[in-house]
Amino acid sequence: MIIDSHTHVEYKADGQKYSADEFVRAMDQGRIDKSVVLGGDQADAGRKPPWADPAVMGAATNFDDEDVARFCAEYPDRLIGFGSIHPDRYQPQRKVERAVREFGLKGIKLYPHSGFYPNDPRLTPVYEKCAELGVPVVIHTGIKAVRWQWMKYNRPIYVDDVATNFPELKVVMCHGGFPWVDEFLTVAYSNPNVWVDISFLDYIERTFKKAGLAEEVMQRLVALIGAERLLWGTEGPFMDLPLFGTHGPENYARSQEFLVRRFDFLNQEEKAAILGGNAARLLALDE
Ligand SMILES: [Zn+2]
């Protein structure tokens, strides 16, 4: 089973989000069985002046928990929704509870570059709630996705605080942490409750002219923590990020090849695990 563990639902040129039909048709074309659809709680467009300007926003950054649930409910066997939390929200743990219990979402995504550190004390009840509900927290690390975000919050070292302070919590750390790759690998190695999402390493390697980055990160990850906690993902069938470029469903095959299949330090079982088996285990899909 191929599971894309990291997707977003983009806006089309006409300003409308892709529909669940279009999204799943693209998955079919790319032979993807299931996709994790991540919510977005990043920017309050009305509150901070630059964020009110769509040209500065540059990409779709907000996707409400309830809307994610509605989107995924159209294809419950194919789409797995995650909610999202920003610690500025009033009692964010209540938003987690609602996302999981009421809307049936399977995890929580955090975007630190929207203005908070992962070890922000206001997130303590969020982590406690996620551990109690048994759902993973996915934390973006490394590069920022669009111009208005602040990269300093994305350092992997802050994820170490979360993993250490909440040993029962499953934490997924994304994108290889570039430009803090050593920090990323060290946090993954030191914390058995940290899982690693390798999505976007292809784009980072290309954008920053860092030839061999994906191979180096994968090889070191496998040597340090094995293949069992690695998760393949793509950002979705459609991506449009001004800083990094665009892609369509053809990226599914390209990404599998570049991030997983071409490596001879992985055997067939490990490749299958990274491309879907591990995500199924993380999300308890077979229970
Ligand atoms: Zn993403």
C-alpha cells in the first residue's frame, strides 16, 4: 500500500481549492492508495497587516479542521485528515479534542514558522491531549514554505524538547531540517518517539543547489534509526509554492524514485515500509 504521508490541498489559478474528486483522481493517476491531508492554522489574515495581502501570503496556508474533515469524508477510504493548531488560539487543546473526537481527524500538524517555537509552553496541553488521544503531532522543520514566515522557529532542536517532555507522544519531524540537517538527525536518533517525514527533500536539494542532499540524509537516517520510522510524502498531487516551484500528479512517481526507490542501501521491504507500511502503523490503519 502506497501512502502519501504529507499533502496539502492547493488553490487553483481561479482561487478555488482543488475538490476531493480532483485530488483523488490525481491519486489514482499516480497509483496512490491513501493520502494524509494536512490542515493549516498558520495566519490570521485580518490581524497582521502583511498577511492581509494575498500576494505576500504567496500560498494557501489556512485550511480549517472542519473543512479538512468535510473534504476527507468524501473519500473516507482514501483520505486521512489532520487538524492544525496555532498556540495563539484560545485553549488550543480544545481545538485538538474537537478535531479528533468530533471531526474524526487522525493527527495534528504544527507550522512553527507561522510564529511560535514547538516548545512554546502554551502547547503543553496540546501535546498532553494528543498523547492521551493517541494521535501523532507532525511538526514542520527546516526551510520556510513562503516569504512571510520566520525560519528561526523551524529549528529541529526545539522538537527535542517536545519529544523529551512527552515521551508517550508520537512526534513526526518533517523535511530533513535543512539547513540544520545535523541537528535534525541528532534529534531523530536521540528520541525513539520521533518519526521522520522525508517529504520535500527533493525540492530542497534542487532549490539550494545541494547535490546529494536527499541521498545523504536518507543514508544517514537509515544508518542511525533504521527504516521503520521513515515516512514518504509529496506535499500532494498539486503544489504551487513561489519559493520552490510547482508540480502535478506526475511528481508521485518522480518523488518515489528520487527519495526511496533508487537507493541500494534499502531492501524491498524497507522501501515498501517507507512508502506506506510505516504510515499505516503510525496511524494504526489496520486496527
Ligand atoms: Zn507541507
